Amino acid sequence: MRFLQTIAVVTGAGSGIGRAAAIRLANEGAKVILVGRTRKKLEETAEEINRMNKIPMAEIFTADCTDVEDIAELAEYVKQHYGDLHVLVNNAGGSRHSKILEITEQEWDYVQEVNLKSVFLVSKALGKIMIEGAQREERSRAIVNVASLSGHQAGAEIPHYSAAKAGVINFTRSLALELAPYGIRVNSVSPGFVETPLTEQGLKNDRFVRAIQRNTALQRVGNPEEIASVIAFAASPEASYMTGADLLVDGGWLIK
Ligand code: NAP
């Protein structure tokens, strides 16, 4: 139980990696605020968490992480209801596949906003609460940003996504430097190919799956729980001397 007496926010908690991360944190004792745009998906995650625990460990807050007003309301909610925040998982994200000549300005902006600007907006608004908390009480506090294998390597037909995720990795380092004096650690986790709604379509293609298996040292696609466990580690006091790091969880894709 690494997260007793811990208040955590997980964005994009209605599905995939965010859902698995929220479940993992809650099952280890955290009170988790689930953030996303679709209430129904968040309710499903909350129901699962609250069913598994004797006391309600999950609450939902619907917000668009690219919307500065929504995020201001989220920060106000966290402040009013809890007065402090110990763990923030910036997981919300999304991708589009297009060749460079087909990417519209609108698509470029969407991919930057959902993957990179959202991390900035949420870290700024909720980071303020974490800094204020750190000034009152010395204890483990951490931000974990979900980046991607695509932030480390070139990605054909996802240049906007690769650029945004590389941005998340370097934003993480910069934020880690700035928040270190408050004892707030900031790290990123970069998943490889993981079976979630984001990759569902692609993984229906047998040739694509075989190519992933061929190019991954562990010869398989990952599952959300295998990323959630690394997010939980980075968020926990066990990672107390780790900040500004990127944890690559790609089944050994990059070493092949
Ligand atoms: P997913 O199941 O589609 O989860 C993404 C979540 O983010 C959804 O629940 C979505 O819910 C939420 N979201 C999207 N836009 C949002 C916004 N503007 N504001 C608030 N929430 C928003 O996909 P996933 O694979 O778990 O992705 C999670 C993270 O892992 C993403 O950052 C993704 O880039 C990263 N990642 C995934 C893989 C992979 O192979 N799956 C690999 C590398 C990195 P709503 O639409 O209801 O808001």
C-alpha cells in the first residue's frame, strides 16, 4: 500500500492506460480523482475502483484538459475538497495518422494540444496546489507524464504526435528542474505498443501485429497494467531519488 493518505489526479482515466493507472493507485490506497471528457467512461472506472475497495476511492471530474477554464475548475475542485495534491498523472492524449502533406493546421493543433498543451495546463494549475502543499508539509509528491516511444524515434505518418511526445519528455525535464526545490519529482513514462482503445483499430490488422512482434524484443504488444505499474512506481516514494527521467516501457522495441 504505497499510496495511503495520498490524493491523486489521473487524466484520461476513462480508458486504457489512464484507467489502469487509476485502478492501480486506488488499490494501493490513493484517493483518485478521475479526469476525462466522457462522464460514462469515468463512471465505469470509478465503479470498478469503488467495487474493489471497501470505501469509495474514486471520484470523477469531467474536463477537457486542453481547456484552460475546465482545468481552472478542476484545480478549484481539488483545492476546495482536498486542499492538497500528492500525485498527478498527466495521461490524456490522442493521435492521428496522416502523411505530412495531408496534415491540416487544425489536425496539427489538435495533436499538440491534446498531448502537450494539456500537460502544461494541468501541471501549471495543479502544480500550484502541489507547491503550496509542499510548503506546508514535507512528503512524497510526484508528477508522472505519459509520453511515448514515439517521442524517442521518428514516426512515419505521425510527425505531429512524435513532435508533441518529444516535447512532453523535455517539458518533463524542465519542470523537474523547477519543482525539485519543493521536493516534487517529475518524470515521464514512454510506452511502446499497448493494447488500448487508441491502438484498437491498428491492432486489428494482423500484418501490423506481426510487425510489432518481429520488432519488439519481447515479441508482443503490452497491456495497460504493464504501463500502470511503472507509472505507480514513478509516482511512489520508492522512486524518491528519481526526477527528470523518462522510463521507456516498450518491450525492448528501441534496442532491436
Ligand atoms: P485511450 O484509451 O484512448 O485513452 C486516452 C484517454 O484520454 C481517453 O480516456 C480520453 O477520454 C482521454 N482524453 C483524450 N483527450 C482528452 C482531453 N482533451 N481532455 C481530457 N481527457 C482526454 O488511449 P491510451 O492508449 O490509454 O492512451 C493514454 C496515453 O498513453 C496517451 O497519452 C497516449 O498518447 C499514450 N500512449 C499510448 C500508447 C499505446 O500504444 N496505447 C503508446 C504510447 C503512448 P475522453 O475522450 O473521454 O476524454
